[in-house]
Amino acid sequence: MKKVYSLLAALMLIGLLAACGNNESMEEGKQGNTEPKTEQVAKDSFPVTLKDAADKEITIEKKPEKIISLIPSNTEILYALGAGDEVVGVSENDNYPEDVKDKEQVAGLELNIEKIISLKPDLVLAHGSAGDMWESGLKQLEDSGITVLVVHNAESFDEVYDTIDFIAKATGHTEEASDTINDMKAKLDEIEKKAADIKEEDQKSVFVEISPAPEIYAAGKNTFMDEMLKTINAKNSVQEEGWPMINEEAIIKMNPEVIIVNYNYVDNAVDQVLDREGWQDVAAIKGKQVYTVDENLVSRSGPRIVEGVEELAKAVYPDVFKE
């Protein structure tokens, strides 16, 4: 059941993140030209009005004391902001930090509406990546008088920073947000400085596999993963936009030097890739350059995303990014 659930979640993620292929929005994000998502207010002042990912103006009357997070990235942001004690409910996929194991689980592919209402939250943080999946459930919560805020689906580093700031304003932790964002930027800057020493002729081609055979999906151009590869000065083997399904013959023709396995629901995934019939002449297979990275680090748009980039860098360029 875990394997099925994880596969469904992975395939859902592919569809939900298809919007990553919008090159224009990526460029705008890098230039800092995205439209502000929040109303300008005094630091940590309430009431505060925010425009969420559902394009609704949501007013939070006072600093929330009981918060429910419906997706792991929101939860990790809350804890990074020092709001962990205020979290009373999380999703079934939450596993970081350790403290979340003691929280009530209220969400998976479906919402446990009855449990959420029973916890009497001041604020429920949903997420734009859920699309229409939770629409009816969220409406039930709103109709019961619970404040629901749909957090934007971050598709770049700049948008992650915006998301942290957005949640901070909603919860009264703006000072902590500044510290968190500055720390992330400093770590990312260190990675970029190391990567800048990699000469163009030494750049490696990387294939990032996000679901296994027989239906292999990969991270293509103008995705968050593509931005991570650029950050570490690596080349994405996939030239298609978004998260395409690619047949094995096309991957063999790409001849990537490194293959990154980015899913955690298959046992011995690396060995399975290394043993694929007909792949023996692929550079990554011949050189045994097939690695797993922590899916939680590189897929969750929260503070640990920079750790994910570092893990990716160590896999692709172990000599450059060694401890």
C-alpha cells in the first residue's frame, strides 16, 4: 500500500508541477519582478490580510495559537520559523522534524475533516499543489468558521523565500523569516561559489529520474530541479519542458554521465537502474554513476531545499563538493 500511495503521490506531483515549465515566470522570479502576494503591514501586526494561492483575500484577526499544516513543506517552514509548538495537526507524509511524530495526522490524499474540526485550529495551511483535490474539503472547513490559507506552490528558490515570508506574516514570525531566508541564501551562495570553479568542459550531463520503469518520468527544462542543476553547474540531459515521460531508447541516446534516482518507494532502486537491459553502454551505467538523493530534501519547497541542492552537488561532483 505504501508503494502504491507513494507512486500515486509521485504521479500527482508530476502533473501538479507541470506549471514549472513556464520559462517566463522563472525569469521573472529570478529578477524579483513577481507581484507581491501580501498586503504591506507592520511587522507581526494583526489583523493581517493576505492574498493566497486561491486568489482569495484572507484576513487573520489575531496571531494563531493552533495551526494545522496539510503538507510537509508548510510544516518544515513553520518549525524553521519557531512555530512548532503552535502546530497541532500535520499530514501523513510529515516526517521532519522528529517532533511531528507526536502531532495528529489529519491529511493524506484526502482530508480528515472531522479530525481537523475537532482540533479547533485558528489557521489551516493548505497548499496550491493540491489543486482541486482538497477543494470541497477546504470549503467545508471554511463553512465551519475555520480560517484556511492556501500557500503558493513555490517553483524556484525566490518563490521559496516568498513562501517563507508569506507563512511568517500569517503566523506572526516575520523576524524569524528574515533569519531563515538569509541563512538559506548564504548556504546557496557557498554552493554556487564552489560550482563556479567547474570548467565548461568538465560539466556533467545529468538525468534525474523521478519514477521508475516501465513509465519513466524525468525532470526537464524550467523545473525547480533544472534550476538546481544549473546552480551546481551541471547540464540537464532532458531538453523537454516540465516533467515528461521518456522511453528507454531516448534515455540511452541521451547517454547521461550521471543518473539521479529521485524516488524512495522502490527497494534497491540504484541496482535496478544499473541492471537495466540494453543500458550497459550508457556512460552513467559504465561508470556506476547512479545515485539516490533524499526525495524529501529536493522535493519539499522549504528551508531544507538548500540541503537537497548540496546533496545533489555531492552526488554529481564528489571531488568538488567533498566534505
